[in-house]
Amino acid sequence: MNQIGIGLLGFGTVGAGVVEGLQKNGSLIARRIGVELVIKRIADLDLESDRGIEVDRSIMTTDAVSVIEDPAVQVVIELIGGTTVAKDLTLRALRLKKPVVTANKALLAEHGDEIFSLAEENQADLYYEASVGGGIPIIRSLREGLVGNHIESIYGILNGTCNYILTRMERDGIPFDDVLKEAQEAGYAEAEPGLDIDGIDTAHKAVILAALAYGFPVAMSDICIEGIRGIDPMDINYAKELGYRIKQLAVIKHVSDAVEVRVHPTLIPINHMLGSVSGVFNAVMANGDIVGETLYYGRGAGREPTASAVISDLADVARNLVFESESRVPPFVAHEHYGKLRSMGDVEARYYFRLSLLDEPGMMARVADILGRHKISIASIVQKESKSGEHVPVIILTHEAVESNFQSALEEMDALKEVGAKTVRYRIEDLA
């Protein structure tokens, strides 16, 4: 049986999961693909920590370059993370025409152009299933399974930390800060959680999916990124009363001759499939013009799910090497005719907003007048009973409106002396 030598860069949580997975199911994988996958070298700065698995110490080193350049290493797995050292090592491997398997979403989101181009130039495979959605096979689906479709839209719950926090807040009415602390103690959130709760992690994944779906590179700096930091249980409860659930959502879709890519907390219908995704789970709904709606669901992070995706990529790369079919599935292909992003100001959406409004005669008429002048139509209003002269929460849902118009209306409403606090605003996706 053919044997493929693997060099592993990064022996942390996921790296140890890959080694454990190959130890556990290596013979099964070999029978299925006709190739034996063998870890030849491992590089990590920490050679002493116990990973819970037995590894031959002679194959371990702190010198990642020596692993890449070892003739016995035919495939390189990059699990270091970050966009500096990981980038240099990935480029070095590709220049040596060695295939690379990575889980590094930030690297691909921020430097994908350069990396994809070098892979193509050297006819070296680059696989990255584990970069988006953990064990969910969404990258393979876009590159292969849905290749016969124009992708009309992709909606993704792509960050388990955010989904866990929002789920706990809704189910138990716990304030944001308390749930975040709980998530950190449970290992679902980092000590510095900004990448997750501020939307950056979801945005990295969104730009990768958008590039694959629409065939042109998408820059992080060109998309709308909003997180869930400080979200109020009051809005979660009001949304639920109105038949919606708040999710941190990646929205990717083409409208007319452009593509929208945005990441933000979003109201989605409770009875929609995505509305039922709870806890640390992820889900992606991709809509193709031929296939219709497809849904991909599973654990979006963690040692085992991410390792499973890495091993799946290894199997594909190994087959390609044995059958001399490198670049059978290019990492990225420029295509389609949607070669530009839609400006966020031009995006049309429905809105939920909560005003802190003084309960006096004529106030709702003033708000309606502002919305009307900005071409925004009210779909529904909810106001709890209150005493005259108090500031009360007023919940308004709009019909579809242009983002720039809504922002202007919001600024005008917040300038009213009768508005007692900054207005809270979320977008709505009805997800038919």
C-alpha cells in the first residue's frame, strides 16, 4: 500500500486531535482510500506538555522549517494559527511544491490572494476545510458538491461562542457579561474574547465562503462587521415575543449585479431551521439556483470536529499525490459575473429597533414623521403599558428600507430630547 509522509506544524489542541484521529482510525482510513497516512515529523515550540497521546519523541522538533524541507514529508499540515509565522511557513511549503492542509481562517481571509496564487503557480494542493465550520463540510460542498449551481445566498451561524452566549441569554435570561464569564470558564470563549464576540472570527469565515461562492476576493476591510458585545436580554425577549430569535449571522448573497457580505446580530424566524441551532453548534444554509436550499449542521470548533476536517483534507491530498492529480480541485477559481461588493449603505433590509421614548401625546407621530421622510415604512409597533411622562421602550419593526436612509433616520430620532437613551437597532432576515 502506498504511504504518504506528513509533517505537522503546531501540536496544540487540534494538532493533537489529528494525531489521535490517525492513531485511532488510521487503518480504517487506509482501507477506504488505499493510502497509508503517516506522521513523519511534528514541530512545536512546546515539546514537553502532555497531549494525552503517545508520540515518538524522535519525530518532534522546534524547527518547523526542517519539517517542511524533510524529504520524507510529502504533505504539510499548518495548525500554528496567526498570520505571520504561519504565512511564511505555508508559502515556503508551497514553493517546494508540497501540498498544504490548514485550518487557518485568518490567514486565508487576509492573505488568500497571495497564497492561492502561489499554490496555483506551483501546482500544489491547498485544502482548508477546517477553516470554516469545524467538522461541517461546507468548503468541499462549495468547491465540489454545488459546482453546478449559481449560489444565490449563504447564511451562516459560524461562531460557537456567540451562539452559546445568545442561547444561554434567551433560555435563562442571564446578562451578557455573566454568560461570557461562564463561557470562558467552560472553555467556549477565550480569555480575550474580542475575535469572537466582536464578529471578527465570523467575518474571516464569511469572506472565505463569499470568495468561493462568487469567484472574487473579498477584503475584510470592505464588509460590515458587528458583534454581540453588550447585547441586552430585553431585546432577546422582545424579539422572541415577535417570533424571532437573535443570532450572530453571516449574510452572503447576490443582489442585482453585486454581492452583499455582512456579519452582525440578526433577527431570524424562530421556526426557521437556522433558528433552532443552539449552544456551540454551527450551521450554514447555502441556496443554489438548481439544488435549492441545503443545510450543513454540526460542531463548529473543538479538537475532534476540526481534526476530522483536517483528516478529510489529508485523504483528498493523499489520493491526489498517489494518482498524480495535484490541483484536481484548485483552492480558488475566479469566476462568475458578480465582481463587486455592494456598499453597505445601499443594502436593503428590514429593521428592529427599540426606542426609549417619553410617553407623551404626539411622540409616536413625530417618530413616524421622521421615518416617513426617510422612506421607511412601519410594519408593527409594540409598546408596553406605562405611566404618562415616563420613558418607555417602544419596539418598531420596519418594512424593507435602505441602510443609509435608516441610519439617517436613526440619528435624527436619537437627537430628539424626548428620547432617553441611544436607540438599539438590529437587522432582520426573514429567510423564506
